[in-house]
Amino acid sequence: MTLVLLAGLLAAVAPKASDENVTAWFEMNPYDFGCYLERTFGARDKKWGCTSPVHDIADDPCGDPERYRAGPQFAAKTVKKVHAKLENITLGWEHGELQTVTLAFAGIETDEAARAMFRLPREKKTPTFASVSLQECGKKKSCLVIQKFDRADVADANCAQHPSGD
């Protein structure tokens, strides 16, 4: 009886897992992801929606860094539909690939609870992801950062030495 009560209390305290498979987001290109946002959350992005024309994605981080990092973002009104405890979701795109998802919570979360909410492994690094880590991202706020591959930043590309660099 005591175990049943304890299990019931833990279930009531434990955060509900999101219905969203965040790891599947990394498998979509910007156009598929934009269409997914439109169909799943009703948030149509003019540039990345289901009927948007396909744009060239920049190959070169030095030549056109803005286009190199172009991709859809979550509208503020859709964030709570992913999980009630979220305050913001930021997506980092590079060369048409989702590189980073930052899930910003409205308060402090433990690493274990944050991972459980999105059914993520306990390991900080997996064969699929370069890192999965809980970070402080503001006063009394936590962010779960999922990074697919190491960032190829403009500074890493040595744009000063690049023909299109200044």
C-alpha cells in the first residue's frame, strides 16, 4: 500500500513527457520542418511553409552567413504545444541541416527531469548527437541543448583567408 501511494505521488510530481519526438526534428531539412510546423502546430512560415518555394541554401559560411544559417523557427505561440514547461525553443541551422535545438524552460529543471520530458538518453554524447546538456540560461532558468554535430562557425571557417572574406 505504501509503495502504491509513493508511486502515485512520484507520478504526480514527475513532469509529463512531451508527445514530440525532438530527435526526429534533426532528420528534416528546413522545408520539411517548416511544413511540419505548419501541419502540426498551425504556424505557417512564409519562407519555410508547405507551399513555399525552395530557396538555395548557402554552401559557404563565409560567403553568405545569413543564408548558411537560414531555417524555420518556432513561433512563440507554438512553444507550449511542445511542452507546457517550455518558454522558448531556438533552432540552429547550418547548410540546410538542423544543428542545435535549445529548449528553454520557464524555470529550473534537473537534468534527469528535462531528459525524461523529451525521452532523451542519459548520456551526454551519443552516436547521433555530439552533446545533450542541461545549462543555465538565465536567472532561475534551465535550457536543454541538443547538438547534432560540432559547430562549423564562421570563425572556424577562417573567413579572413577566404576569397569572399574581407
